[in-house]
Amino acid sequence: MESQTSNWLDEFGDYISGGLTALLCLDLGLFFIHLMLERSTEGYSLSTLPFIIVALALFHIERVYRKQAAAEH
């Protein structure tokens, strides 16, 4: 089971990383556009930002760990 998961993660890892990075950039971009247009942060919620940042960080940590584990074998 682990080999199927690792093959899937190795195959689609770049797409997942790109998608999470795009979500982060989109969220920040929309926030800055709102900030420029409204001249205040009132009415805009950054509640999704912590989830995106944590998911992106965990994904990159997992990739680094997998590369180190593969190098040791």
C-alpha cells in the first residue's frame, strides 16, 4: 500500500505543490486587491490563509523527508 501511495505522490507531487502555491498567491492577491480598492481590511477574511500555509508547509516537509529517505537507501 505504501508503494502505491509513494508512486502517486512522486508522480503528482509537482501538481499538488503548484496548486497549493497558486491558492496561496490567489488568496494574497485577492486580499491586496481588496485592500487597494477599499483602503481597509474590513469586510475581507483571511481565514483560509492559515490552512493553505500549513498544508503547503507539511507537503514540502514530506517531500524533503522522502528525498532524504530515498538517498539513504
